Amino acid sequence: MAADDERYEDGPILVVDDDEHLREALAKILEHEGHTVLQAADGPTAVRMTMEHRPDLLVLDYMMPGMNGEMVLGELQRELHEDTPPALLLTATLEPVERASRMGAVEGLEKPFNVPELVAAVARHRRRLKSQQS
């Protein structure tokens, strides 16, 4: 767990995955690290919640029925343009990350990944965000 002085006061992280068990586990891990976490089970909900809550980061599954992660990023780009939050893309192969990087994916994690990889990727994003704000 993050030490009290390391707790994050930044905006929320939106975890998007159609697998309820994985989504819940990711949310618990990130909350344990001190992040505020929102959850969405599908692409349309992710778009709506992003528009409403403006998260700092999306932890976004690539393979979802109906509207995949790349489609979510594309829709957010059309709606929010440069205000589209960056995304950490969760995928079976890293190939989609290259395409999605044009739409806001800042990094990809290849499934299966381990908890330290996820925590480190989110921490890298938070450091990048803080350096951009200073």
C-alpha cells in the first residue's frame, strides 16, 4: 500500500473490462495503492463515464464485445479531442497498442501481466502527468 504521504490526490482512474472478476481485482489493486477508481463493464459505459468524470487515466481492455478498446479511444478522440485521457491498454498481444497509441494509448500491458507491472505502469503515468502540470 502506498504510504499516507504518497496517496494520490489526482483525478480518478477508470478501469474498463467486460470481465467482472478482472475489473474488480484491478480496481481493488489500484485502490489499495491509493488511487480513486471508477469502473465500467463495456465501451459505451466507458465513453459516458469518461465524459462525465474526466478520469486522469483509463485502464482499458482491448478485447470487449461490441465496442473494443480502440473503438472507445476513437470515440473519445472525436468527442474530447486533445482532452482525451491517456489509456493503459490491456491486451493479449501488444500489436493493437501501436494503432491505439495514435488515439491516446500511452502504454500497453500484455495479458497475463502481474500486479507489480500494473502498479509500475500507473505510477509512470502519474509521474508523466505531474511533470506536464509543473
